[in-house]
Amino acid sequence: MKIALGQVAPVKGEVENNYKLIEETIRESKNQGADVVVLPETWNTFYYPKNIDELADVDGTRSKEFLSKLAKELDINIIGGSVAVKEDGKIYNRNYNFDRQGNLLSEYDKIHLYSPAGEDKLFQGGNKYVTFQIDGVKCGVVLCYDVRFVEWVRKFALDGIEILFNCASWATSKLPHWEALNRARAIENQIFVVGVNSTRYKDDSGGHSMIVDPLGEYIVAPYEKTGIVTAEIDLKKVKEIREEMSFFADRRSDLY
């Protein structure tokens, strides 16, 4: 499976330009032969303008139609990062994922809201757990701060995912945590972790997107420059590593 990391730089509040940027990103990912393109967090409004209530996508209608059309036209799976969505008077940080035929595979509202930045004051937290399949591979997705919650990611692993996508708008000042947490989640759960972060220095979001294999080794090492990087992953590694090191069989689920 060839995965494209959409490490791009949305502009805060410039919704129309951000849709154009994301379309260019998806098209270029297809040009580079990707089976899957992964987008960053809150790319429609970026993270986050004061007038987000006015700019959020009402019911997610525009974003769903936009991503579905491109997925079908280009025959590419889209891990849609997230968009700010307004529904029933509330704002959600919402992820949409689409298969090659343009079918909506899943939608997920970020459940762990980053209280130090006031995200919990502006957004409504989600309460649903979802997995989905792309090209027959079981996957899960988390949004940024979610990756800090060990129990949440372990739930996906116990449910049999092979790839975890982490779509983020992660601060430059905390990049050591970003790198350590993505690697740790891959190692402890014996899964691939694909982390995509936006890049926009003045808004303190620092790139360093990556692909980590189930041993914690980099398939794509964290990089700084805005742009798309693609890489192949060998999904046989998940089965091989789990057979070699039986973490899950050795768990003491009678005690914890």
C-alpha cells in the first residue's frame, strides 16, 4: 500500500483557499501513485479562527461532497484529516474517510479536546468509536491530542486494526512529544502509525509528519518542509511481528 502524507499549510480563516489547497494535495498524491492520501486536522478553517462559528461547514455537507467526488474521480482512498463542522448549533472537529468509489467509510468527532488551548470551550466532544477498512485493511483514526490517551489507541489495536492514522495540528513547541507518542503507539500496539501534521509557522504547527512501522522504525522519518511525501508499507509486517513477539497473547487481561 502506497501512502501519501499531505503535510500542507492551511491558512487560518481562509476557507476557499484551503479547499483549493486540499484539492491540489489530493490530485498530486494521485499523480505520485498513492493508494491513500492522509490530510491534517481542521484544514478547512485551520486551528482555529475567532469566527469559526461563521466559517464551519454546516452539517459537513460541502466537505463530504468535495472529498467524495475527488476520491471517486481519482480512484484514491482519502483519510480526510478533519474539518470544523457546525451541526445543531454546535461545532465539531470531525473526520471523514472515503474509499476509492467515493463512499463514506466513517465519520468521527474528536473526543479528547485540548483544554490547554480552550478547544473544549469551542468544540463539542464526540462519543463514538469507529474503525473502517481501506482496500481490505482494517484501520482506525485519531485526531491530534487523542494520541496521548493510551487506552483509546489500545482499544483500536484490540479490535484488530493494522494502521492507525493520526491527523493533527500539533504545536512546534511540543514536537518531541509528537514523535515519541506516535512511535510509542506503534511499538506497544504492533501497528503502523501514520502521523500527518500541518505546517504553518506563525500559527505554531510544526510538520514532522511520519510513517512508523510496528517496531517503531521510520518508514518516513519526520520532515519539516511543506509538501507531500509518499511511501510503501508492507502490511505483512504486522502479522510477522505479532507472531515473533506475542504482546497480546501475554497480556494479563484478568488483572487489567
